[in-house]
Amino acid sequence: MIEKIVWWIQYIINFLFMLYLARYISNAFYSTPGSFLISIFLIVVSIILAYLLTIRFKNNG
């Protein structure tokens, strides 16, 4: 149970970090008409990258 809680905490931290990085890319395309689609795409990429980072650095405690 503790391992799942730690995994979710790590995932949330990684996801927030990826969103922080995606914000800089999104700001570069802010004035274009497709900026909403770019933002949605960057959120999906952030979710995937956060998951990959979380499973890569497993806690073997």
C-alpha cells in the first residue's frame, strides 16, 4: 500500500514538472490559431512522459 502511495506521489511530481516545461513550449505558440490543440497535445505528452519517468525510477525500497 505504501509503495502505491509513493508511486502516485512520484507520478504527480513528475507530471507537474512536465507541465511546467510544456508551458514554455506552449507560450511560444500562444498567438497562433491552433494554440488550444498544441496545449492539449502538450498535456498528453506530459502525462506520457511523467508515467515513463515514474516507471523508470522504481523504488525498490
